Amino acid sequence: MLSEKLKRIDDTRIEVPSDYKPGMRVKGIIYVDEVLEKALESQSVDQVANVATLPGIVGASMAMPDIHSGYGFAIGGVAAFDLDEGVVSPGGVGYDINCGVRLLRTNLMKNDVTPKLKDLVGILYNEIPSGVGSKGKIRLTSESERRLMLNGARWAVEEGYGEMSDLERIESGGCIAGADPDLISKKAYERGRAQQGTLGSGNHFLEIQYVDEIYDEKSADAIGLFEGQVTVMIHTGSRGFGHQVCTDFLEVMERAVSKYNIELPDRELACAPYKSSEAQDYLSAMRAAANYAWANRQCIMHWTREAFMDFFRTTPRELGMSLIYDVAHNIAKVEEHIVNGRKKKLIVHRKGSTRAFPPGHPDLPGAYRKIGQPVLIPGDMGRASFVLVGTEKAMSETFGSTCHGAGRMMSRHQAIKKAKGRAIWREMEDKGIIVRSAGRETLAEEMSEAYKDVSDVVDVVHKAGISKKVARLRPLGVIKG
Amino acid sequence: MKQFEIIDISGDVGIKAFGGSIEEVFKNSAIGMYSLITDLEGVKGEKDISISVESNSLEGLLVSWLNELIFHFDAYNFIGKDIVILEMSDRKLKANVKGEEFDTERHGRKLLLKAATYHRLKVEKARDGWEADIIFDI
């Protein structure tokens, strides 16, 4: 049962007033309509309120419609902090640093793929390392790992994985400046050695899709999307490398909390003042992990492209398989935003939230300057995914942020129980979707019913105006870890 | 006595471990954790590793201990099954873990654990021994 203190602001937003919990410095705002409000857990509302107590928080503690409870910060959360008074918290980024999504276009039509779908999925499953205990095709020496941390996707391209032209279609050009390999623990180096170019497990995937509906012709055109066209979506992050960076720095932050006398309602919000060495060190390490993730998605894309070329016996030109965009949805970044009418630099934490910069923003590549930043929202494996674009309203309301996915509704255990005695792969096949997964229980955990309907989530951000729907993508073939 | 049970939590998964002593709870937490990754019946005790961890609290020690084992799995493919706690205080733990190299052909693949977390973390005395709750990020 949700508290009566919550106030509905309009069709798409709920306010968590600043007297909801003691110590709140700002209010909370949760983007949900009346449908998704029913799925809202009181624990995640508490988490939005807890984040509002952190020093130097600016505007409001926000959450997107795919909100669900996380560690300290809710997943789907957005929080921006002042650089003088504010803090940095690894919990506001999460364990999978720069978990994100990348979308590729092709010149293929759905009908070119469906007759051979099973074989194509099989080949991709063999080409792209996935699942528990899988090792990649790349072995990194400490020296190459250092270069990777500093150069991100550019490292991958220099190693022969992809084209230089890919880089401009990646958030931050696929490399965020300010990474420091000297702040990375030996353990993170070790975990990172064999995991570059691997998908991982859980909700990570590689999906062959087709465009089944266009909502905004002009933007779709600029992005290069049309109805019936085949696309490929890749969802993964910084793998064990990033998990270790987070693990290492949570310990550092635990100590920083007492050193700087920060009062916290929940120890998982452990943080340090932005200007402290602890926070700066974390950010430098986090950037190294973010770069690891961009290189990872670049390598996986490269092998996907090669597999498609091989399979369809065609040339790159004919296949037209190029990168549309790549977004990070677990990251903290220093960005310029307007606060009380003035330009101000803030440290924006997005944990399960996607950047959604508007048309004209200087960080966007030329091709998207007029339409706004492409926003890629993966759904569950049986329903749909979406392409949206960022808006001016996102810039003024949510520090240029929007949702990141469907959001879980069922626990893994519940999902497995619900799937007992069912062959999920066959149910999917009946719907025309071929799935392959490394893990025995992955398909059960990841079945559609375990998630909110991504269409409901996307409708809220579209109606709220913090991003705008461009196209809907339907799954054809799915590779899971 | 039951060694552990699964804690069901939205999005992730946890272990409630039981034991007559604190050492046993730490041991059973690790067994519980390994059994989330694969079925332990198929794991052989061919290789052993020494673990030594420290922390500033008993709860923190549990997190560090399990994260150390996750590290050995993720970096070196080591999956354990038999655990001997050699030395333990509230702040320090030394152990020997027997297991083998994880083989995706032979071992069932269950969950990929990113980390042991501080979420709902608990180590406490129970009616007949000790109990610990630990949640893993999946």
C-alpha cells in the first residue's frame, strides 16, 4: 500500500513531498501514470526519498516509469548533485558500470531473415561468447588493458574491431575522458583480462529485430529506420571489470562516510563529497570501466557484423549494417544544465536511466543534431523494444534523462516457478521468435511476464514529453547469457 | 540442520545461511552462493585455493569473503565445493577452498553473480546457532 503523502502532479508524474521522510533536502518526482502506479513498490518510493536526503542534491530526486527497488538508489533513478556541496555515490551508478544498449541498422528486410532465422541465431550464438563462465576471444595484457581503459571503443577500432566512423555514433564518442588505469585494482585487471567482447548473463542480450511501426517519419528517416527493416540490438556492460570497480569503491566509500560525517538513511547510499579524493578516484575508475563497456559493445558489434556478412554472403555496402547509436544507462557524468536560470555544472547519476539530449545539443553528432539524441529502450525478449529521441523538456525537467527498459515485476525465483513445466523456448518459437541461451534457467527468469510491458513505460515518457517515440522494434531472434 | 535457503527478492537473489557456529555460517554462505552458480554435485575437489580477507565488521567480513570467491570464479574460473575455515575473528578470515576449474561443457550454468552486496545484510545469533542473510547482484 502506497503512502497517502504521495501527490499526483499530472497524468504522468507523482510527487514524493519533502516531508515524506525526515532529512529530505528536495522533493522526489516519479514518472508513472495510473497504470504503472499500481506496480510501484513502497520500497522504491522510500529509495527515491532517501536519495533526496543526500548533500547537495539539485532539483529533485527523480525516478523513471521503469522504477524498481535497487541497492540504495532505486533502479530507474536520476539524481544530480552540485559540484561544490554535492556527493558522488557508486550506488547511484550500480555494479554494472555503463551497462548500455547499442542498435545497428541493416538493409535487410524481415523476409530476408525469417526463412533462415534458426541458422542465423545459431551462428551468432556461437560467435558471441555469452553466459556464466564464458571467456571471450580476446586476452588482454596489462598494457593493452590500460590502453583500453583510456580509449574505450577507439581502442577496439584500433585493434581492428569496427570502423572509425562508428565512434561518432556512440554516447561520449565511446570514450569518456578522465579515466585513470592506476586507480584500478589488480583484481579488476584480472577480471577484465578475458571478458572483453563477452555478453554476460542475466538480462543482457543480443537480439535480431525488425521495425514494425514508425511513429515519427522525420526522425526515423534521419536515423535510417523504415518499416520491415531488420535491426540488431546489443545490451551489455563492463562485465566483471566494472563489477570489481564498484565492489572496490563501495569499501572506500564506506570509510568516506564516517570520515566526512555524512548522515545516511541507508548504508548503501555510501558516498563522498564530489571534491574529495575518494569521489574523484571513484569517478576516474568508473570512467575506465565505462570505457571498457564501450569497447565491449564495439567488439560484439564487430563480430555480429562479420557473422551477418558471412551468412548472407554479401558486402558491407550491400548489407548497410551500421551503428545507429549506443547509450549508457548506468553512469555518472559531469554535465552542464540550467539551474534557476543559470548554466551550472552538475554531476548527474543515472542508474537505469538513459540520457535524452534535445535537438541542437553540442554533444550530438551532426546526423542527429536536428532530431535529438536517439534513445534506445530494450523491452523483454517476447514483446518489443523502442527507439525514441531526446527533447528540450527532458533537459529542463530531468537533467536530460529518460527511462531505460521495461523494469522487472517478478523476482527471478517467482519467474522460474511460474515457468515450471513450460518450454519457454517453444512458446517463443510459436510467436515466431527463436531464442538461444547458455544458462539453464535464463529463459524462465527472463520471460515476458517477469517484466512490465515496455510499451506502457515508453508511453509515459512520451506523454510526459521527456522523450519522443520514433519506432517500435519486434524481436525475431534472441541470444541470452 | 539445513545449510542455507534461497531468499527471493525482486531482480536479484539471496541466501539465508545457517550454522551452529559463526564459522559454519560463513562456510554455508559460500556453499549456498556456489550452488547459485552451478549444481555442486558435479564439481570435483581437484584444486585448492587459500583465501584471506579482512574487514572492519563481521557483516563486512561476510561481504568481503564472498566477493573474494566471486573474484576467483570470475577471474580464474575457480568453482569451489569444500570449505575449511582455518582461522576466524570478527575482522579476519583465513580459509581453504577445494574445487576445480569451471567447465561450461560439464557444469550446469545457472546464475552469473556480479557481487555480494550490503543490501539487507545480516549476521546474527539465532536460537540454535547463527544466521546470515546476503543478497547478490545478478
